[in-house]
Amino acid sequence: MRPDANESGLTAAGGPENRAARPRFNPTLSLSVLILLLISTVALAQQRFPPPDFESGHKLPLTTTPAGRAFIYEYVDVAVLAACIAISVFLIYRKRSRAGLVGLSLFSLAYFGFYRKGCVCAIGSVQNIALALFEPGYAVPVSVLAFFILPLAVSLFFGRSFCAGVCPHGALQDLVLLKPIKVPAWLEQALSTLPFIYLGAGVLLAGTGSAFLICQYDPFVPVFRLSGRALMVIAGVALLALGMFVGRPYCRFLCPYGALLKAGAMVSRWRVTVTPDNCTQCRLCETSCPFGALREPEEVQTTPSVLRQDRRRLAFLIALLPVLVLGCAWVGDFFSGAAAALNPTVSLADRLAAEKETPAKSGALSPDDLALDRARQNADEFLRNAEAIRKRITTGSRIFGGWVGLVIGLKLVGLSVHRRRKDYEPTPGDCLACARCFEFCPSELVRRGFPNGFASQPLDGSPLEPALK
Amino acid sequence: MRAVPAICQLRIASRAFGKTFSMRGPNTQFSRRRFLQSGFCGASLCVLGVSTAGSKAVGAGTPASQSNPLVYNVDQMTGIDPTLIQYEQVRAIPGVGAGSRRLAIGPEGRLYVAGRKGIRILETTGNPVGELPTSEPARCVAVAADGGVYAGTRTHIEVFSSKGEAVAKWEQPSPKTWLSGLSFSSSGLFAADSGNRVILRYDLEGKLVRKIGQKDPQRNIPGLIVPSPYLDVKVGADGLLRVNDPGRHRVDVFTAEGDLELSWGKPSLSIDGFCGCCNPVGLAPLPSGRWLTCEKGVPRVKIYSAEHALECVVAGPDLFVQNGRPGQVSDQPDGTLGGLDAVVDSKGVIYVLDLVAGDVRVMERKA
Amino acid sequence: MSPPSSNPNNPSRRQFLKDGARIAAAAGLGGLMGSIAMRSSAMNTVWQIDPQKCVRCGNCATHCVLEQSAVKCVHAYAICGYCQLCTGYFEPEPNDLNTGAENCLCPTAAIKRTFVEDPYFEYTIDERLCIGCAKCVEGCNRFGNGSLFLQVRHDRCVNCNECAISKVCAGDAFRRVPANAPYLLKTTSHGL
């Protein structure tokens, strides 16, 4: 009688046999492995059809099972990530050093980007978390969990320190930035809702097991891997070309993980400030931020009529919020078809339902027909399964629609809230903590022990004051 | 004068640069209407983007028109001239049981199917008559002239009386034994042992009389090549044994004493040869020295004349669609299992067992 | 650390809201992490092909994110029949049973055929050349014992979040397997 383990005619291998494939390492170990193998072959000899008897005594080679990257290195990755974030925080808040951050960016780009090929990355980890939340059978690797949690937890205290110099995607874009131009405020505000919508779409598709959209449409991983789909290679190069003039376009207008970090940074305990002590309103830093995160001081008009109007508008927008959410949820329903089509099971089930009556093709089949053939084997169960997934996707699409409505509504509300700001300061959500603005602040230069009284020294014989206005 | 530090110059230069490129300070005071307009445009753009991305991904996910450029294609080589096909399927007997391996026909005209639970006995109409359970899954079966049944499991032979009583259980001849074919004749019971690449000749008491087909240069026997457990043996009306030699793509003719008389058959995908690397897998005698052969991979049943020339085709791959796609059948625990077995009754009706579909096709000569 | 900028008018309320939100977010993150970590206390996983579900559709060669697919053909020698006419090695209708390119099935000549003894030949895969197209696997499975089969080779696989091939796999054969047993090798060809 066959033991159950061999019922499938398969063996999960890798550990011991892998070592046996290279038996020079450790004689005792390989001996024990040999004994183990001998026992297993005796057991298997009962079931396996005997190979030919070689009169020449030829020995059957073993199937090799080369090991993957040892899992200890995953923890190394996590340790490097933690160290990089710590260094980043240190460089931003303590050293206030742009040069240091550039160095860290270069390291991150080399390690997480070109050495680890952009995988595992915090941006993609969102999808693993989403899948784990909705698919009970899926276990998130510990390293992926760490990549998701660490930058987010840090953002609650130190803003987007991860974006500053740890994320390889950000580092790559940061390093190609040549001549930043200012994105018009209206466009900037409009585009800044995209990451949240992208995040919603990514979570919807990952959570329903349809696709890892964020990985599939990652523009920079093909750059790190130096290979990939033509579409994404072109997109990556185009984004980098754009990134020479528009600071970090992916981070600001697409990155779904950036959206999460932005939310974290909005309530962060400590924030990046341009000046190390007091703002003298010298406006030197005014143009320093290439990411449109630096806001000028703003005085709120306190005229009662204006105030009343503003309040009325705010109340209207807040009242609009649920309407917007519900309306968009209704619109989201129309997306469920497109989202379901992205799910391989559902799209195959659609084909199966359409061609259930047509007989199976004979001869050489295309991959598609093979898949159809496989689905046919257990058609009813397959269709039932697909229907369950489709239901989840429909619900998910509605939630996604509602989410889009919420994002737009909150954006409108946010734009209607007046923030009193007396200093030049970066908005905590948008600030990528790149440390560029620090060097623009005279107080910072003083802090760094810059020679006192430099302003009184004329430049090329002409008075300095007019140049600085 | 020259003492102005470089960093200060840099500051001033960059400020001038900023002015030149009209980098004004960020302004949050902008028209909300403009934002709404742009937001609407942005949203619709996003919708457009997502839907096109979606449709693209759909294209990537289900490559509807895409075919495999490196497909292993035997279609163009296995086409059968329709005039060669002289039989047609008149009916099928479904559900003879998963894991059925071999088929035999009794003197009373009943079908005996060796399967997972033992031997199933059926009328040729498909009516189940009885079952003879074996201790292990049955892999081959032979019926004696008196109606006694010999069931071969992987390791041994179990004997049943004509009334269906278990009579004897012969002992395993060798540790490597892997029985895959049985044939009864007046000179004894012949068992095809794929594991040892040999035909075992038993007397009716279960005593091993002789081993046939072993490599023996003195008797000019090259030895059977059996890569997989499909060795079959059938005794013809002439008393000679027909043994398939799947590794050589031919049929060997042995005397009951173990002398190799002759061999016939050639490897080829074309209809007159035996296809693939291990064929034929099943044999059945026909009147006047003609023989029926079964092949797997490209499942086909053919009839060879007494002169070993292809006479006609009974059934081609069209009749056994799943069988022609071995390993692509998910409910088979063994990915490669496939093949056919066939018997002929006294009226010349051919019964073909499809191992994958688990049914028996009843083939009659076309009118 | 720079002190947080605070609003002079209602510092306490803003600060309170911010602190509250932060604490809530931290608690939420902690809860999320806890609930997921409970589940991921299981083994680390890698991608692998179940050879018994593989239908040899050819997508492994074309859909891997790597330039040359991490999926390779591997050989379970113990199942192999060592046939002279190997349908995994030769074209379906070879002119001659020799190593001439016109007779060989593999598009990259990744299979090596060595003589063992009459009439047996051994077939080995050169993984540097193999592109994982499964043409030989189909030939071997269709006619032979199915000793050739596809496996994700973990010295090459980058263990993507979501394997690109798995989403297009016609046989739904890809699955995550525990990282300490990363291969699903065939051990029997003719079961039962």
C-alpha cells in the first residue's frame, strides 16, 4: 500500500537533497543525507516504476535543487531598511545635512534599487497587506510586513523620512532632478489626489486576488532590473525625463505608499522646518522647494463677511461629502466589470460560460485554450468560485468608488480650511524631507558656523543688499 | 572682496536663477472653480487611464489571440486519411471506473475491466454484472476458457473461479515485478512483467515455468525495452505470443518456449508506424492472423494484416481528445497516465478502453 | 529635534487633534500588524510550479519578469526511461536519431544526450541555455514518462510579490510553497 505522502507522486524537496547535490561541503552531513536518501529510495522503490538496469553500473544522477537567496538575507534587508531610516531621520532632524541625504540616497539606490532589484519594496508591500487582509490563506512574509510597517510608523513621528533618502524610487528621481519648474498650484492640488485613488485601486485589485497593479505598473523596477515590459521601460524613462524638470513626479502624483506616508506625516510628531530656530521672513527659501511643499506665510482675512462666507462654504462642502461618497460609490459600480476582467479566474469563467457547449478542441492548443480546458475539468465548481470572486470585486468596486469620492471631498474641504501660517514652512504631508531648503536659510548657515557678518561684505564691490532685495 | 564664500554666491545665484525661471512662492490662494475644473479633468483622465490600463492588463492576462510559438505540435504529422478509417463508434459504455487499465473478454462475451477496485464485469451493452475485488488495484486481467478470471495487480496474480470466488493468490515473482498484461492460453498463463522487462509463463497452478524475452545473445534475443509499465502479451490463435516492445516500437513474436520468431513494426508518427517513444501499448488478436494495436500519446487503434502491413484504422485521436493530451487532465493523480486497450469479440466488434476518459468505445466496421 | 510649529490661537485644540490622530493611527497600525503577523507567523514562501498541474502552455518562457525566465526544465532521472528515441529530445518525426540540430526539439539546444549503454541514453538539461518553454516537457509527457518537468529555479527567481507567470498560467499550476522546501519534484510517473 502506498503511503499517503506519495499519493501525489510529488516530493517537496530542497533542503536535504539540495545539499546532497553538492556533497563536498560536509562529509558527515552528506553521509546522513545519503542514508536518508537510501531510506527514501527503498520506500519509493515500492511505488516507482523501476528505471533500466544498467549493466555498466551507471548511477542515476540526482535532480538538482539550487537554493534561493538564504532567508537570513531578508532580515538583513529589514535591518538595512531600519538603519537607513534611522540615518535618514538623523540626517534630516539632527544634522540637517543635504549632502548626507544625497549619500544615503545613493546607497539606497544601489542597495534597494540595483542590488535588490526594487524588490521587496514598501510601495508594493501595500498589496501584500491588502491580500493578507482579505485572503485568509495568504501569509505575508515577515520582511514584507516590516517594509510596510517601518516607514509608516516612522512617518507618524518624523514625517516622510523614508521618502527622503531610503526609497530607491524616490532616490532615483531625486538624483535626476536638474532644473525644477513649479507646477501650477491648481494642477498640483488636483494631481495630489491621484496617489490616493491609485492606492484604492491597488488595494481593490490586490485584495480580491486579481492583480498586483502597483507592481505591474511600477515604472522604475524595470530600470533597476534593466529589463521589463517595453511599456513600463518607456514609462520609466519618460518619468525620469520629466523628473529632470518636475521634482519627483512619481512620488508626488502617483506613489500609493506615498499617500499613506502623507497621511502619517500630516499628524507627525516632529516636522521638518526650514529654519533651525526662528524665521526671519527673509524669503530666501521661498523658491527652494522643488516639490511645491513650501508654503508662504498666510494671514487670514478676518472680515466678518468673508469669514461667514468661508464658513458657509466649508459647511456646504462637509455636507456634500456623504453625497459625493455615495455618488462615487454608485459610479464605482460601473468599474466592477473592468476590475473583474482583470481577475484571471473571473475572466476565464466568463469564457467558460460562453463556450460551455462547444466541444473541447483537439490538437495543439494555445495557452488560452489550455486554460479553458483546465477550467472545464471541474466547470461547475470553477464557475461557483468565480462568481464568489466577482461578488467580492463588485463590493470592492463600490467601496473603491466611495473612497474616490471621499478623497475628492476631503481635498475640497482641505482647500477650504484656512491655515494660519506665520513662517515659511513645508506642509508636513507634502514635504519629502529632502533637506534642500535648509541651506537656503541664513539662520541655518549661521547655525553651521558660517562666518558672521558676511552680509555686510560687498559682492564684487557692489552692495549686497539690493541683490537680496 | 573676493572673500565672499562660495556657498553665499551659490545662494545668490540660485535666487537669481529662481527669479529667471519665475519660480514664485507657492500660492494656496487660487480659484476653487479652477481646481474643480482641473479636478474633474484629472478625475476623468484617471478614469480613462485606469480603464485603458485595465483593458491592457486584460489583454496581458488573457492572451486571447496569442498562441504558443514553441508549441509541440504533432497535428500535421498525425492526420489520418479518412478512407483508412473503416470503423465507427456505435456507442460508448461510460463510467467503467477511474483508473481502469486493461480489458479482457470472456468466453461468454462479457467484458472484464481491470481497475482500481478490482475486476468489473460488464455485459457488452454496458450492464454491470459483477465485481471481483482485488487486494490491490488491478492492472491487467485474463479470462480462462472455463470462465475463471486471472487478475493481475502490480505485484501478483489473483485467481477467481467462474463463480467469482477468490481461489488463489500467487506469490510475487520478484521484488521489481510490475505486472501490466495477462493472457490465457491452453499452454498456460502469460504475464507481462514491465518491471523486469520479461514475460512470465505460469502453469495454471501458479508455478512459474519460464521467463520469456530476456536478453540472450545466444538465442538472438535483444531483450525488451520497457520505459514505462505498458508491456502487453497476447497469445494468438497460432499459439505464438505477441509481445509489444515499446522501446523499439515493434511487436515481437515469441514461441511459448521463449524463442524469438520475428519482429515487426517501425517508429513513425505517420499512420503505418508506432508513434512516440513507447508504443504500442496494447495488442489484441483478430481472426486470420491479423492484429490490433493500441497507441498512446497520439491515441490510435489500428489493424495490421497477417503480413504485418497496415490494413486499416479503427479509431484516431479525434475520438480520444483528452487521451491525446496526457498530463493535461487535472483529475489524474499521475500526470502521464494515458493510453488505450482493446479487445475483439467473436463477431468482430472492437471494444476500446480509454484509460483517461474511463469509458469503453464500441467500434463496428462501417457499413 | 525641532519643536512642532503650533498655532498661537488654538494650539491646544489643534495639537490635541493631531496627537489623537497620531495615537489612533499608531494603534491602528499596531493592530493591523498584529493581526497580519499572527497569520504570517507561518513559513516564508516562494513560488513553485506543481508539475502535475502544469499544462506546458509555454507562458513560463515569455512571462517571467527576468530577461531569461527563472523557470527551467528539470529532469527526474529516476523516472526517465533512458529511451534511444526520446520524444523530449527529438523532433516529433526526426530524420535520424543523432544530435543534428534539425532533429532536435529544443529551440536553444539546452538538452545534452549522452550514451550510457546500448540501448540507453541519458538526457541532461543545460540550465544556462534552457528558456523554460516546456516544448521538451510536452514531448516527454505526451509519449513518455514525464520525467522532464518545469520548476522555478530559486537561484534565479527573484521571488516577486506576485509572480507574473502565475497570473497567466494556463494550468493554474503556480503556488506559494514553504521556503524550506522550495521544490516540487516528481517522484513517480505511473502512480497507483
